[in-house]
Amino acid sequence: MNQSKKPLSHPLDPLLRTDRIPHIWCPGCGIGTAFSSCLRAMQESGIDLLNTVMVSGIGCSGRGAGYVKLDSYHTTHGRAIPFATGMKLANPELNVVIFSGDGDLFAIGGNHFIHAARRNVDLTVVCVNNFNYGMTGGQVAATTPHAVKTTTTPVGNPEDPFNLPLLAYAAGATYVARWTILHTRDLTESIEEAILNRGFSFVEVLSPCPINYGRRNKEKALDTLKIYQERSIIKNDAHPTELEIDFAKRVILGKFLQVEKPTCIDNYDNTCRPKELLEEEKAA
Ligand SMILES: Cc1ncc(C[n+]2csc(CCOP(=O)(O)OP(=O)(O)O)c2C)c(N)n1
Ligand code: SF4
């Protein structure tokens, strides 16, 4: 390297642990793009970043927490949401953003997801959905499309995947959106809205894993982006029951839901008694 040249900088450097770069993500992987959108959204939302925490589970996506220069926690596989819930309940002033993979959040961590949504815990969940367990070699996930090949379904997945926005909606989330890593502006704006939304907020990000998913299905990273470009339809307010992903036909993207509801903390006082009981006691 020419020593007289200043090292290249990036606008997100202040939010990155640059000493940990180069990152582990493979060439063509979409996680870096999803991660940049998430960091930009955190920056642009105007929240106090010194009072903001990022939490991830384990997986390639889960590495996000290790690269962000904020308070951050790289928790065990599947446990990002209960960890984040504990932090939020202990310190309601914290902004808590979860950045993790579909395997982490919806397979081993699936139960935590539905209950945090049901309780309307004020968290923002950004899920990188690459349709498989990328880090461990490309096993089938709860999001793998029907008939797709993975290491554990070598002749094709016999099962049907979750429709994640429908699951979030049915469980009680108050903000639900889906974008791809090709739609970076919409994605960034959506994550920003999700961060500012009071309540359980969910943003699904469709993202290529060319190494473990694409390779087995003869789909290079650019092929995946082309599919995102040609088959995605933006339909804000679409009903979550319409949102099954069918890459051969169409994939609906957009912001599907934003509603106001009391959060978990609104419903309890700090002794964990329902607010109604307190009011009755005060009135007595
Ligand atoms: C309790 C436990 N079970 C299994 C694993 C192995 N493991 C690590 S990452 C992972 C899956 C990651 O998939 P996903 O969350 O979709 O993230 P990606 O790597 O695709 O970004 C698994 C099964 C583990 N680390 N801990
Ligand atoms: S294995 Fe897949 S998800 Fe993991 S970094 Fe590589 S391309 Fe990305």
C-alpha cells in the first residue's frame, strides 16, 4: 500500500468496529447490504445512539452485533429476543434493535418471536431471510421454499415455509414490512420507521446466500438480484395472508402494517402488576 495515501474511509465508519474488518461475509452475500441499511436507519432515525443496543443471535447474520460500534450483544443461537426483552424491561429507556437470521429468529428462536410480538415488547427485529442456515453449511430452514435443494433436503424440500409477515401480524406485531437487499432506500426508510415505532416491529429482508443456498440451486448472486428485480411487486398495506413467497411467480414487498397498541411496559407497573389493578387499588 502507498503509505502516503490516506486510508479509505466509509460514511458508516463511526458506527463500525473497523478493527474487526474484513468481515466474514462471502462475496455476493446480501447480509452486508442489509446491515448497512440497518446502520443508516439507526443513524437517520435521530435516536440517541449512546442509549441504543444491537442484539444478534448466532449465524452469519448474527455477526452484525460484533461489527457495530455501539453497545451490542452476540447472544446464543435463538436467544436474541429473550435477551433483548430482558434488557428492555430492565431499562425501558433503551432503544433495542435485533439483527439476526431467519434460522435464529424463526426456528430455534421461533417461540420467543411469537411471544415477544404477543406481548408487544417495544423492540425492532430486522430478520435477514436467506432461506437457509448459511453459517452451518446450508441446511433446510423454516423459511426454505418448497422443493428447493439444501444439504439436508438434497432432492428438494418437501415442506412449506413460514410466511414471516403473516406470522408477525398474527402474533401481534405493530409494525410489519418486507423488502429485499435490492430495495435499499425503501429498506432503510422502513427500518427507520420500525425503530421509531413504539411496539414490536418486524422487518423481513430477503437476501442472497450464494455460497450455500444459491450454489445448490444453480442461482448465482446476480441471478438472485435479477429475480428480486423482475418478480417483486411493491404493495403497501397488502394483507399478510397474500404474502407467500413464490419466486417463480411473484414476491410482494412493502409496509403491510403499523398500528398503535399498549406495549408490554405500558401494561405493567414496575412491580409487574397489571396497571388496572394499580388503578383499582388507588381508587379504593
Ligand atoms: C444451540 C445451538 N444450536 C445450533 C447451533 C449451530 N448453528 C449456528 S448458526 C446456525 C444457523 C444459522 O442460520 P440463520 O440464523 O438463518 O443465519 P445465517 O447463517 O443464514 O445468516 C446453527 C444451526 C448453535 N450455534 N447453537
Ligand atoms: S454462507 Fe451464505 S449467508 Fe453466510 S456469509 Fe456466506 S453467502 Fe452469506
